[in-house]
Amino acid sequence: MTVFDFTRFRPMEVYDCHIHFRLREKDSGELESLTSKYTEVFEKARLSRIYMSAGNLGLYLKALDPSRYYIGLEIPSPKKKPDWYRFIESALESGFDGVGEMGSKPAPRAVRVPLDSPLFEGLWSSCEELGFPILCHVADPEEFWSEDTCPDWAKKRGWGPYGADYPTKEELYEEMENVLDTHPRVKVVLAHMYFMTADLERADEFLRSYDNVYLDLALGIELMYNISRRRDDWRDFFIKHRDRIVFGTDIMPWQSVEEAVTRVWMLRMFLETDEEFYTPPSADELLTRYEEPFIGLDLPEEALDKIYRENFTRIFGRGPKSLDVSKARRFLEEQGDDFALKVFEKALESRR
């Protein structure tokens, strides 16, 4: 296993706003090993606090470690409009810290619900009123819309090439910006730098237009590649918008400890050094091995602290929301999630 030297980086707290925790009920026997794997990742990668997109299983994680885990609520794709206010309020009172990750990854028009659909209207207004932040994936890299440029690993997963039966990238941006125009106080973190790293000027204009929006750094490896091609200009962008960028990795359950730690190491190399480097062999298969190197931004410490910690706490709070055991139990019962309720009770028992 590759051993990365994290002592070379600055001794700063690093909060990760974009990690996934998923487990199917049929794989419930793997729950403890998966939880242990994440603990090992956090220790080796020196992550202090985590925003977990875990859905109802987030309550299990918060019961295990209420001081480390912020948890993101899963949003169902509605066929009819639910009582969004009651749903969000109940989640907030139970101990959820926000919505995440809410997806608007490209899907066929016939099956997807647009972000600005009337079916979602009560969701955005409830989150705006209750101060409930949302981590949201909108669009994909532009190369996923072309047969010639869509990478093989993306094609294998059905992530392109997106044809005429899919919305265009511009249509997805229009949906999100319709929401932001209508709800100017809702706090939204847009994953993967909103897939705008191929267009610095547009990214700058976007942040100047919407002061309630943040961009996370979760890889998408094209993020570091695109930025490296205009390294000096992007360095100025990061310093200028240091209040609007949040550290994130997109660590997933299927990744090994080594692969997950590699993601943290790559981002810290990119943010803290001025070195040229490549995707390490230890990286997971989604991180393309480009022929040209990435070039580190060597950001000043004040900008790093904003990106690593301060912006996260401005969005999600200085500490995770308190777990209300009785309300969390009732929330899971109302959702009919017997599996999440079972493991939640197991976590509570382990604390006694």
C-alpha cells in the first residue's frame, strides 16, 4: 500500500463536505467493516469532520460519533408533490445537517424530474426558510456529451455519451439558476466546481451573480487538469473567491482505503504546493491518467483555512446538529426504513 506523507502539508484542520456512505440491506453483514474502513480513511487522511451523504443511514453514523459526522438527507424523486416543509423540518429536528448529495446528473428526459419542477418547489422554499443547506450535483463534464471525448470508464457506467434524449449541459444549468433566482437565500454547495473549470470567466461571473452559492472541489479529475492549464489565472480566482470554495473528495464505499486517501492527498498537493505531479497509480479508476501534469496552486494559508474549514462551518454549522433519538426514530418509522432503523438502534446500543 502506498504511504503518503501528510506531514509535508500544513498542520490545519480539514473538513470534507462530500463523502458518500451507502449500504444495501442485503449487504448488512458488511456494515461494521465499512464503518471501520471509513474510520481508517479519516485517520490516515487526517480529516477532522465529515459531511456524509448517507441518507437515512446518516442517523446510524451520527449515533456512533456525533462530534465528527454531519449528515446529509436523501431527497426522493417525487411522482407527486409531498409535504416538503414537514419532511425537511422533521429531518432537521432529528439531527440531519442538510440535504446531500441531491443529484441532477444527466438522465433521460422521460424519467427525470427537473430541479425547477413544481414538484420540487416546496423543497427549495423549505430549505431556504429553515436554513437547511443543500449539496447538489448538477451536470457532468462537457466531454460526456460527445462520443469522441467521453472516456471509456464513464461509458462503462452509463455516464455518456449523452444523446438527444438527455438534457444538454446548458439546460441543466438553466434549471439550477432558475432555482437560485427564485430562492436567493437558499444555501447551495455545487459539487465538482459546478463542472465549470473549462471556463474560468463563466465561473467567476456565476459566483458574482449568486452570493448564496459555494463550489466544492470533489474530483472529477478534469477539475485539476483544467485548472492546471490556466494555473496562474485560477490561482487568482481561488484567492479572490476563497470564501466560496469548499474542500470535498467524493470518497465512495467501493473505493479502497488507499484509493480514498489518494484523493485527499491529490487535492492537498494541488492546493498547498506549486509542484507538478500526476495521478498516482494508487488512485481509483475514475481519476484519469493524463499525459500532462497537474500544477499546484500553492495557496496562502488564509485562503487554505477558508477552503478547508471556515466555509464548511459557515454552511453547515460550527458543530454537527444534535441527534434527537426519539425524533430520529420516529422519522425512520415514518419513512418505513426498517433497515436504517435497525442499524440506528444497533449504534445506540453500542454507546450504552
